[in-house]
Amino acid sequence: MKVTVVGAGAVGASCAEYIALKNFASEVVILDIKEGYAEGKAMDLMQTASLNNFDTKIIGSTADYSKTANSTVCVITSGIPRKPGMTREELIGINAGIVKDVSSNLIKHSPNTIIIVVSNPMDTMAYLVHKTTSIPRERIIGMGGALDSARFKYRLAEALEAPISDIDGMVIGQHSDKGMIPLTRMATRNSLPVSNFLTADRLQQVAEDTKVGGATLTGLLGTSAWYAPGAAVSSMVQAIVCDQKKMFPCSTFLKGEYNLNDISIGVPVILGKDGIEKIVEIELTDAEKAKMKESAAAIAKTNGLLAL
């Protein structure tokens, strides 16, 4: 079983590494347009195989999409990353052209593949793939919510001074500093509401810290983060390839769910061998519904910048 990762930068290489480490794929292909770059990353990763005890074969390719043929899952990380002070939306001009070209080439060689979009602005890039390809909506998935939820759980564990294994929580809405919606009301520590342990003010701070999680790291690193995005993608790929039926919040093309249409936005879904096997509609409060509506409007505004 083959997984393709397009983009051999920090995020793409992390995706490939985590997928290989989990040892569920027979082959991972890394593809990049920079001559020799993907080949070098693949070789470096393969030289860790005996040390990290994995048997997944990793190969690199410079812009040769024939190497990606018959991929079960294709991950698109290519595009320019954020710099300090940039919003994800500011990347649309360059990244839209890249994502459109990449998705078209992937589908030529793997018409039945499932595509996971990581490139920013992620919700709009997932929407672009929907609008410019003919594959069904179940097989186009935006990564953002899985990453945002991991950051939410990190902040909750930090506030609670608890191990992250105790924590469960979810972020829906736009993968954006302003548009994401951490569901503090539903977050738990070993099935108990976190509101039993944290004040409303502390929970609000956790939510705000979660929203700027990406921007905080960009400011510290000088570029976008890569470890957590790579781990988020690998977990989604594993859920699909191993037919785990796991629930993740993912950017999903909606057709009336959550009273939204013609938009890709983060909502909880069940991931299995067919991609998105079910969209889970949770009961939101009026305040959460209002935030979801605002988030969708922001995505729609960014979508309007696409040259479809």
C-alpha cells in the first residue's frame, strides 16, 4: 500500500517520517519540484529505518508523478509556508496555483486516491480541490481540525497540569487564528467536564491560546510548525489505510450539514477506508452556531479570491 506526500519541506518530511515509523504503509513516495531534494530527504529517512525499526520503503522523486501511481492516499503539503506576521489567507495567490496543479497530476496517476490537503489557507485549498476535480467529496479532506484539536488538548493539559492522555477536546470551524472554534463546553478530563477544574476565565484563555497556536509557533520558529502537522496527517492517513473508523474534525465539503452549503469547513467526521465515511452532526449552542456562521463567512470570503 502506497502513500504519496507532495512537498519535501519540513511538514512533508515529518508526514513521511511519522507514517514510516508507524509501519502500516509498504511505501511512501515523497515528491518535490526542487531537483534532488525529495530524493535526499527519502535517503536520509531510509537511513533511520534500521535504527527506528520500520520496514516502510521511502522513495523520493523530482516532479515525476508516475512514481505516485496507485497511491491509496495522497497528502498535499506543497506551497509556501507562513512567515511571522502573515495570515494563512495571505498565501492564497501562490498556493492556489500549486495545489490545483498538484491535485490534477495526482489524480491522473491515482484516480481512486483519497487526498488530504495541508497547504494553507487549508479550508480554501480543500474547496479548490473539490471545485477543480471530479472525485467525490468523501475523498477530499482538509487536515486543520486534527492539528487544531491536538493544540487544544495541549493547552488544556497545560492549564490542568494533567497528562495529555487524560484530555479529550475538539476544535471545529475554520483553520484560522480568528475562525477556529475550540469546544470548551465539551472538553473533558477522563470523562469529566474540564469546567469542573478550570474557571471560565482560564478556559477562555485556553481557547484564545489555541486559536493563535500556529501564529505563536511561527513567531518563535520564523516559519510554520512541522512536527505536530506531520503527526496529525499521519494519524489521519493511518485511520484511512487501516480502516479504523476514528473520529477527527476535518475540513469537509458540506451539502446542508450544519445548515451550510458549498463550503469546506472543519466538522467531526469518521475516517475509514473510503475516506470520510460519515459527517457527525453535533448539537451546538446558539453561541457556537453563531461562531460557526461567522467562520463559514470568513472562509467564503477567502474562497471568493479563487480564480475558478
